[in-house]
Amino acid sequence: MRWLRRLSWTMTAAAAALLIWTGFGVVTTLHNQDVQTQKWDQAHANTVVPVGNVLAFRHPPFAQGAQIAKLQIPAMNYVAILLEGTSDHVLANGPGHMTGSSYPGEEGTMIVSGHNTFMLGLPSLKKGDQVVFSDPDGEFIYVVDGSKIIDPSQRLTLASQGPPTLEMTTCWPIWAGAFATQRLLIYGHLVTS
């Protein structure tokens, strides 16, 4: 009976440690995104942002971790700074733009990935919801066309030509965190005036 009590205490301690570790990760990522938002707001305080159509040019690649755009999803009351890259280091600071995919407003597919600590509300997005990217080139409004669950090995669309589209991914199921076995894919298109 003594071994059962020890096992119980050991499992309780392990569960508490896992809960503390997860909580620390969530608090850290939220703080990192807050710092990124403050930097963006300071750098772009007096910028006039026109409503954008499809851009007539392509951006050169940004440096890993550089700020790309302000991302807003009104249906989720979500605001974040989109960073260049999808490495663990970049994604610890906010949602990342997949290097090699299109930038906001450009022809082709823009791919955005994020840890589920930043994307908790993503499963609630539905057809017709807006995803807005603001950068010095303009404000680009994408509309959600749908969502699906995909396998992590499934390739996303890295098209650099064609109409501007958006693919956003995060781990699935949302609650699984680092143990997620699938990905949630939200896809949409740019609204042009």
C-alpha cells in the first residue's frame, strides 16, 4: 500500500510540474507578443495606411524574426504582430510568415503559422470572417473561405502566382499543445475593391 501512496504523490507532482511548465509557456508567449506589438506601434505611429488592392510588386525577403505586418481578426478580437519565419524561436514570439510564401497583398499564397497559445480562437473562425493585415503598403483584408484538419506532413500551397490567398495553420487539437498530431488549416482570399 505504501508504494501506491508514493506513486500517487509522484504522479500528482508530475502533473503539477507539467501544469506550471505549460502556464509559464503561455505567459511567456503572451508577453513576447505584447513586446512585439509595442515595437510595431512605436515604429508605425504616424503611418497612413491606404486600403490595399493586389500589389504590383513583390517584396524582397525579410530577415528572420522581422516584423511583417499587424494581424487583426475582428471575429476573435485578436491582434498580433506577424513575424518573418516559422522557427521555434520566431513562433515563441508570435505568429510567423512562412518564408518563401507571398506577403500581404501580393499575388499567390501567403502562409501564416502560429503556436496554439496565440491561435486559441482560430477554430471559431467561419466562412466570411475577416483577417486583416496592415503594413506600410496598405491594409489587406482577406475573407475566410473555410477550414479543414490536415496531417502535419501535408504540404501547404507555396504558389507565388495567381490570385492572393491566405492559409493559416496551428496545432490540432488546440488543447494538445506540443502533443498535437494534426494541424488546423484556415484558408481564404484577398478582398479587392
